[in-house]
Amino acid sequence: MKTLNCDVCHCVIVEPFHRRNYFHIAHRDLCESCRDKLDYLVKPVIRSKSPFDYNWFYRLYQESIEQSIKKGKVDVKIVI
């Protein structure tokens, strides 16, 4: 039996299956609930960006995940 810990909330992910119950984003492992919360917070910011830039998008996700890790939960204040 393999286990994995979420880098944000530190919950144990039993029987990790990539892109089903954990997600590897920006060199970090996130559980499904943390990823959903992150997407919920970042999605309005992404929609308001014009013109869209993938480098900006990747940097935004990285910074959001790093802020979440520092806080121990996904509750980030996103700055464009």
C-alpha cells in the first residue's frame, strides 16, 4: 500500500492515483480537494487576463501553491 501526503494540507492520500485523487502541479503534490479550491480561486483571475500568457499562468499557479503551503491551506490572495 502506497501513501502520499498533500504538500498543502498534509493529509494522507492512500493509494495515490495520478490525476484521479492527487495532482502533481508545479513540482508539488496536491490532494483533490486542495486542487479544487485552488482552481476555484484562480479561475476568475485567469478569465480576466487578456491577452492570455502561459508563462504568466504557470507563474500564477506556482505562487498560489507556494502561498498555500506557507499558510497550510488554500486561502490565497491572488495579485495579478
